[in-house]
Amino acid sequence: MANMTSPEHVMSTNTVPILSLRSISKSFGAVQALTNVDLDIHNGEVVAIVGDNGAGKSTLVKVLAGVHSPDSGTISFDRQLVRIPSPAASRGLGIATVFQDLALCDNLDVVSNLFLGNELGSLALDEVEMEKRSSLLLRQLSAKIPSLRTVVAALSGGQRQTVAIARSLIGDPKIVILDEPTAALGVAQTAEVLNLVERLRERGHGVILISHNMADVQAVADRIIVLRLGRNNGEFRVGDVSYEDIVAAITGASDNVVTRRAGTRSGEEPKP
């Protein structure tokens, strides 16, 4: 089995994380959603967060997106301790979140969706400049969009995901969070989105990828963080871990192995 260690020791890099979470906990009444969760994200890397339903993935995303405030723990962004009390605060820091529902306006075209809420022009909309910037951004992302003036309702699932991700880049964020970006997509559309994730890494963004699809995770992620029952339950470099190792950490099948190894090191007789 691959070695599971704490987040502080997995990254063999001299760079300082752009985002660092320490001992983040969050409860909803009697339900403890997160317990002492740690997470580091560096510029130009893709970190996948995986786990079963109820593992705490969505709660962690919403903490970073400013939807929920943690009960305890610290968040550092760009070497500064910060609070994220609202979605506006999250965006202001430089964290862009693309939720699974995408929140696109189907009756508007691609350009209008990209600049929705961030329109250019004081007295009148500068349609020419918005179209110019949209074209440049989509070219940089190698996006396959038939026309900037196509209404979003006419786009495929992969193209809609592309528009949502491109829209998140309008404010030039340092961190992009993608919540199940390939869910319900076909093979070709999934490949399109995964290529887009590669472009985000090349642009220097730190990417947090939430996914249940291990093939997608292993295709694009640099590191994998496993959450189980709201806690860290393993951190792996993708090149050093097998599919079976990841599943074992997700399901808890690795827990007894870790316990036996710890007992052996301390001189205790391993339990069957």
C-alpha cells in the first residue's frame, strides 16, 4: 500500500502554498461535517479531493467559497491569515468556484454569460471589447465553442462546462475550484473538460478538483486528498498510488492496515 502521511510532509517543494487550511472543523447541529481538516494548494497544480458521499467534500468547498464559515481552524491565502465570510469575499481573495449546477443563463449567448455581472462599458455595453476578450480567453483555453454568439442552451454539456470555467477566470483568480466538472458527460465531452483543466494548470492556477471519477482524477491530478467521515484519510502523489490504494482510503479498508503497522512499530503484537 502507498504511504499515507499528513499534508505537511507530502509536498517535497520549497514553494509556499497559495492556500493553506489547518484544522478546519465545521458542524451542523449534531452532525460533524469536517474535523481538523488540513489542505495545501500550490500555484500550477491540480489537487483532487475525493471521498464517499458524506465525506465532507461539499462542505469543504463551501467553506472556501464563503458559503459556510468554519467553526474553528485557520485559512491562509497568499501567506496571510484570512476569513472568508461570504462568496464575495472568496472571489475578492482570488478563489473562483464553479459549482455543479454551473448557474449559466441559457437564453444568453456565450459572451453575455462570460461577462454576466462584470459587463464592460460605463454608459453603454462595450460589446466589441467583451467579444474580443472572450475570444482571446477561449483561444488560450483551447476551448471548442462554435460561436461566441451561440446561446448557451444550444451548447453541449462539455461546452457549457467550458463556458462556466472560462467565466470564473474573468477576475483572474489564483485558485479555481471545480465541483464534479465531468459528471454526466460523455467520453468526448469529458476529455474536453480534462484538457481544459490542463490549460488551467499551465496558466499557473491552483486547481481543486472534486470528483467521484477515479479515471479523471488519475488523468489530470498531481495530488489526491482523501476525505473520510469529515477527516483527512490519506494524501497521495498520483504517480505513486494505485487505484486500489485510493479506494481503500475512501472506503476505510486501509484503516486496519494502518493500525496494524503502527502497532508493529511500537512493539505490540499485530492484531488479526
